[in-house]
Amino acid sequence: MSKKKISYFIVFITLLLISCRPLFAASAVQTDHFMIRGFGGNVPEEKLKRIGRDCESSYADLLTLFGVDPYKSGKIEVSVYLKPQGGSKIIASASAAHIDLYADFNDIKILKHELTHIVIHKALPSAPTWFHEGLALYIEYGDIRKDRTESRLPFKDFSFTRLEARFRADKTQGEAYYYSWSIVSYLMDVYGKEKLKRVFKESGSFSDRFTKAYGVRLKDIEEKADEIFANYKPNA
């Protein structure tokens, strides 16, 4: 390839990258605990800043409720998409230290739900799925008895092992969320917030932490599951 052609090729690639830049990360805003980046176009900086403020405020509330320290392994990444991804808008989704949102997102309850997963993942990595999802639903909606949806059918021969298995099956996943929310509502109502904090402060496996914090075993909760589900259900 001649030098002239190489020069043209370099110019072409440079112009192509410049023109495509809005398709990728367009901007970034940093807060104390979050790195918020815009994707899919020029996400207005003010929207990123607003999301940053919402994240910090929600995060602070959760740290206080759980009695844990802030995330220390770098900032939590937040990707904010200007346009729909994969054919539908991203409402909110979270991994270990990353949240995806769309640019007009402003639902603090859902944001706290997703941040709950991040806090639990870091502070209590041994937590089972039922604890993750039950607590996240409680944070988002409050006590299940305040809900107005229909109650689910009784969970026969309940065990936490069977509950975890329901999360892995599409047909029973919705039920798994429901029963997890019911159990957490019971724990919060009967034992209060201080016992929840103790779960995060204790050591050992999740089962050990639970027993030390609440003074009962997970097996004890299993044995009274029918009573819990009968009393902690939506007020349809």
C-alpha cells in the first residue's frame, strides 16, 4: 500500500471513530461512591448528575439500614443509556458492582432494590438468593401485607432448599420472590432492624450468621413457614 493510500486510510479511520463516538461512552460523572457514564449518544450531563445524586442518597440510606461500610473496592459503575437497548428500555438491573439504567430513570424505590443486591453481594457474599430478593423487595415495597396483589397458593413441605430451587425454574420463579418477601417481612416485623444489622456484622456462613443474629435457626423458620405465609401475605 502506498504512503498516500495509508494516509487516506488513517484519515478515514480517524473520521469514522469521531463520528461513531456518540454510540459509545459519551460522558462521565463521578460522585463519592459512583462512576456514572452515558452510553448510546450524548446523555445530558445534568441527567447523569441527577442519577448520581439519587444513587448517593439511596446508597446512604441502605448503608444506615444494614449497618455496613461503603463499597471500598473502587466506585460502583452506573451505565446510563440514552436509547433503548435490545429493543426495550432498561429500567434497572444490577450485577456485583454495576447498575444499568436509562437516562430518564427516576424511580428511587427500584434503584434501592438494585443497590440492595450490590450491598449484600459485597458485605454478605454467602447470602442465598431468597435473602437477596426478599430483602430487595422489602426495601422497594415495604411489608408484603401492604401489597394489594393476590396471595399465592400454600407452599407445601417448605424448605429453604426448595425455595432456592424455585428461583432456578421459570415457572416457579415468581413464587420464589413472593415467599422470600413474605419471610423477610416476618423477620423485619418480629425481630426488627437491629437483628438485620447483626446478620451483616456476625461471622461464619449465612446460616451461622442468621442463628447468631436472630437466636433461631433457619430450620426453625422452616417449621413455622405455614404460619408465616398465612399471616404475611398481600392484603388483597
